[in-house]
Amino acid sequence: MSGEPVINLFESKIHFEVESKKRFVIDLFAGCGGLATGLELAGFNPALVCEIDQDARQSYLMNRFSWLGNKPFKDLEEFHYADAHELDNRRINLIKKKLSILEPELTFGSGKRSTLDLVCGGPPCQGFSGIGIRRSYAVDKCDLPANQLYDQMASIIEAFNPKIFLFENVRGILTGRWSRDDAAGRIWTDVWNRFSNLKDYEVRWSLVKAKDYGVPQNRPRVLIVGIRKDIYRAINLPKLMTEDAVESGFLPLPFHNAPDPEDLLSDLVDPQIESDLKSQQFRKPFATTRYKSTFTNPIQKWFRTKPDGTSLEKGSSVSEHEYSRHAKRIVDKFALMIEGADLPEEMRTKKFAQRVLPRKWGEAGPTITATSLPDDYVHYCQARSLTVREWARLQMFPDWYQFAGKRTTGGLRRAGNPVEGQFGRETPKYTQIGNAVPVGLAYAVGIHFLKLLEESENEESS
């Protein structure tokens, strides 16, 4: 079972179908819905969402197609929450009652094990990441409210007692320290101890790379998986003395088939844009609003397949494909970068990450990680940064996916200032996408969890 490769997302159906047995997930710290989209495509239906940022939460809800009972989930406001701390025992008990009324197969306690399939979440990670460290100023990470949300997530898992839980975060959580006086890795020690000591679960973790699961990014991520002990006993997983989630069969095996940037993005290229940039004659809006070509491979066809199963053909509307109005000196610089030429001194920048997106990854596979900064990467054949739509494809959001809020915003508004007590951050579209779990990684994990659940149920019925 654990040795079976997951199927490729691009071979899956984009439209959502109601399976004979509905699977339900509670999605905490959901962002704009990357994890939710992959899980929904795998067959999981959201039963509760929690996301504190209003724009990200709106992005999440406007793209959901699952139902609870006889109503669309996106219309059921009583299951949409902002702050995870709102989910205290009283409110959780009320949610359980409402869910059991809408979906009678969902049961919680009263002498029976919870039938909820999954609780997942990636608590905000800015304080654990390298970028977050630079933006945390002089404030210790233990004083950043978002960095304590892992404990609230564990409490919610205890309250709902799902069959499986999934915690996701950045690689920096492994080496981070709460304060300057702590040893490196102290944050991970505390986080791991909290989840591994959940008494009703077998818990494993792995550092995985999204590129190993068909995602066009390197994007290392720490995943903690807990399987409830009655489910664990019912499935045939290798009983190894290791914490590694992949080796233990808690996570899928890698399968390495990430698409190249040219295969991913070439159907979005508008030839007119190059001359507009050179001439500095920017139309209003400076955007491509309709596809200029048809799709040329199965990957592009998948992105251009709508939830009802129909395709977005040449001439169909395309959204979120607005371009930055780069100054002439920036256009000239980007053109030289695409050519591979050495930049003259006056064009060089201190920006640490800016580079050209290659047409092909090469033998090493994807080498990038999409962030909140769109000008980190230059388009492989046009002297410009990537659009929101192209950025979304790097995270494997299909083209019908819409994003709420601003296109981009200033650095301080995006980062906050903890020294002055400004913990809030704006999350424009690029940031929402950069913060998301890649849809392809979520799908691979979701399909694997589905197989585990089905195996446990088959064992119980035999």
C-alpha cells in the first residue's frame, strides 16, 4: 500500500464529483486555499474553515464547490471562522452538533469514535522562515502571537479527534529559536513534543520537497502527520522504529515529474506585451484579458479546465493576467538577464534572489520557491516579472481560481512591525499565493490519506 505511487494531478479530473462516501476536513489557517483545493480534488469536503485574513478567507470561500447537507459550504457562515482562538470548547461542541445535523454520518463522541476524516493546517510561518527572521525586528519569536498557534491547533485536534491530522510549515521551523538565549532548534522541539504527545495518535514527520510530488518548485516543507491509533492498527503500514513519515507510509513516496516552466506557462504568453514594454506604451489596463492561443499540452489543458469539466479555449476570458509597468531601465536589465549577459555595474542590484525563470529545469529539477515577491523572478522569454496568473500556476492553482484583495502592496504593510505592536499584515494576491501550500502537493497527500482511510474501513468490514 505505502509503495504505490500517487497519481499525477494533471491526470486527474478538475471538476468536483460527489463520491459515494463523503470525506470531511477541517481546514485551519487555510490561507487562500491551496491545501483545500488539492484535498478537494482528492475527494475531501471542507466542514469548517479558519483563516484570520479577510482577503485570503474570501479567496478561499469564493473558490469552494463542496456542499454541507443541502447547502454550498461557501454560503454557510456558521462554519467560517477568522481567529482559531474563537474555537473554544463551547463553540466546538456547538459546531459538532450542527455538523451532525447537516451530515448525519459525522459523529463525535458519545461512546463512538469521531468519524471526521481530517484536520489540517499550516499556522502562519513568517516568524519561522528566513524572511520572517529579517522582518521580526528585535522581537523574540515567542512574543509573536502567530507563532503560538501550533498549540491551539493541537487543542483543536484533541477536541475533534479526527482519524488523521496534518500540520504543515516551513523548513526554518526545524532550526529556529524562540529567543536569542535559546539553542537552535528549540522551536521544533516544542512543536514536535506538542504533537507527538497527542495520546490518541501515532505521529510521524518528514521534510519533503514539493518538486518531488510533481510541483514546479523546490519548496521544502515540514509535514507532521498523526494517524489515530484505531485507524493505524487497521492498516498495513511498515512498523518501523523511525519518526520519518515517508518511510513509515504516513506520507506518499516521491514521484518526480514536475513540469518545466515553458510547458507550464507558454500558452499565457501574449506577444504584444514585449513591444509594449520596449516602447513604454502601456494600455489601460495593462493586461491580457483573453487567451491568445490554445493549450498545447495536457498540463495547460488541466489548468484551463473549469469546475464543470469544460475547457477555456482560445479567445476565452483569462483573469489575473495584469503586467507590471516596468521602467525602461528595468526592461533593458531584464532583457540582458534573459540573454544571459553580464549586467553592467549600474544595473546590478543588491536583491538577493532575482533571477530568470528557466525554460527547462534541467536534471536537478525545480530550483525555485514562489514567495510573496513577484519580482524575484523574470519571465523566461519576456522582459518582465510574472503576473498573478503565472504566479498561481507555479503553485498549481487552476486558471478559474480567483483571488480577492490587492494585486500587491508595500513591504512594511506586507511585513508588519512587531516592535511597534503592528502584528497585522496585508496579504495581497501575490502574498496569498506565495504563502499557499502547492495544490499538487496537497493533492498527492490527499490521495494518500484517502487510500489509508479506505484500507482501514475495508479491514473493519472484513
